[in-house]
Amino acid sequence: MPRRKRVTRRKKAIPRSTGLDAKETLAPVSAKSKEAAAGVEANGGSVLGSYRDPFGGHDLILAVLPIERVEPTPYQRDASDTHVKRLMNAIEKIGSFLDPIVAIPHGDGYWTPNGNHRLQAMRKLGAKSITAILVPEPAVAFKILALNTEKAHNLREKSLEVIRMYRALAGDGAGKERDFAFEFEEPAYLTLGLCYETKPKFSGGAYQPVLRRIEDFLDLPLSKALPERTRRALLLLDLDEVIAGVVTKLREKGFQSAYLKAFVVARVDPTRFSKAAEFDFNQVLGKMTASARRFNVDKIRPEDLARSGGAPETEE
């Protein structure tokens, strides 16, 4: 059963106690890095230097890559036109590209798990090449949620990224779902991602609070956990249909608020005031669906809605 997450406080780091000194970053690089550097030259790029990361001591390469050989990883969100235009204006105004993308070797080219907006901006500006910090280990592509800090994700973007990555890992025969807790970040994103794939305008923000309490990473291989995730998503979509019907009735009675769906979800959520540490997903969704079907809109007063809070019905 899902367990409530414990909040642990980070210990304060002792100054100058972690990583490498500046001189130590110049140590000889590994055979893997030398192979990646040779690949850059073979692909028409230029290696500007190799070094060891000052925090973890991992080998990194600073390179300039032919821009046509760089693509975003297939797991991440689509680029925002607004953000790309903002970056284009900034690059043109400064007259320099000062923020290298992160890249990994892939086939005869490169993937960028962190830098797609910068890549698209440089392409639209007609650039021939792009500066990159090249990570020799391709597995870093699956750390996308931790790496991609270029533009804040909304819930829909993050959930879709996670489920795309999930499918790729499952297809590669990777480990158990629980093994990828860092990459997936929250189990709720997996169920929500499947919901967004089926229903792009799904109001995930209304359900995220309860999902955070009742979801946990499954101790199953990804290929076997995916059908269970799909089943959970279908249960949530069925609940959403019932909730949507209640929202329609409330609007017909004159209630007009962006928080109507979140309000109804909160009213039928059996975990809302519970102090239990564990919940069963099926039981909670079953109780919520039954409560939503019995929901009496005639008992709702304007002051009830005024006291409520939560995510708007559509946050995308």
C-alpha cells in the first residue's frame, strides 16, 4: 500500500568539503570520454576541452557541435514558441550564445535532454553550430526531469514527459518501476500522463493532491507495471466524467468559478481529513466515484465555494 512520504531535512554542508579542487578537474579523462571526443571530431564538431565535473568528478567535454546533428530527446515536452522567441531576442541583443546545452552521444549525432529551447532558438537564428557540454554517458538522457530546468514545466508537460520516458524504458526491458523513482519524480505523474494522453484537456491539477496520498511506485517490472498504470488512469478518467457532470449541474445553478472541479473533488475525497499513513488506490477511487454520483448540488452554498481553494479546473 502507498505510504506517506517522510520529509527529511538536508544537512548543512561543511564549506569546501565536497567534490574536487579546481586543479583536480584537469586530471586525465577516461577512455569513454576520449571515445566521445573522437566522435565529435568525426561528426564535424570541435572539442574545446575536457574536464572533470567539480561536484561529482564525472568526465565532461566542452564542444561545439554541428547544429543539424543535435535533436531533443523524444521524451520531453514540445518547445514553447513564446520561450523560443524570447531566447532568440536575448541572444541577438547580447550578440553571443553564452549558455551551452547539455548533450549526449546518440547514434551518429546527439540528443539534448536540457537545452531544446536554446537549440530551437539557435536554429531559427540560422546558426551553423551550437556549444554543448557533452556527457559521455547516454543514460543521463533519462534524468530529464532533474536536468531540464530551462523553463518551468506545468503539470501536463511534466506528466507527459514522464510517461513517454516510461514507455521508452519499458521497451528497453529496464528494471522495476520503483528503480526509477528519481527519473519519474512522483508516481502520480505516471497515472496523470496516461490521462493526458487520452484527454489532453484533463484537469490533472484537481486530482494531484489526492493522487499524491494514494499513489506509490510499484514493485513491478516496467512492462508489467504499465498495464496497472493504464487501469488506474481509466479509473481516474471514469471518475472525472462523473465529476464533470456535477460541475455542469453547479454551473446550471449559477456557480461560476475556475475552482469548481477542484471543489467537487475535495468534497468527495475520503483522504482529505484522514490521518492514515496508507491508502488503497482502488478503495479511494471507488469511494470518490460513489460519492460523486450521490453529490447533491442543492446543498451547496456560495460561501462553501468561497472557502475552497485548489488548482483551477484548467491549468494548461
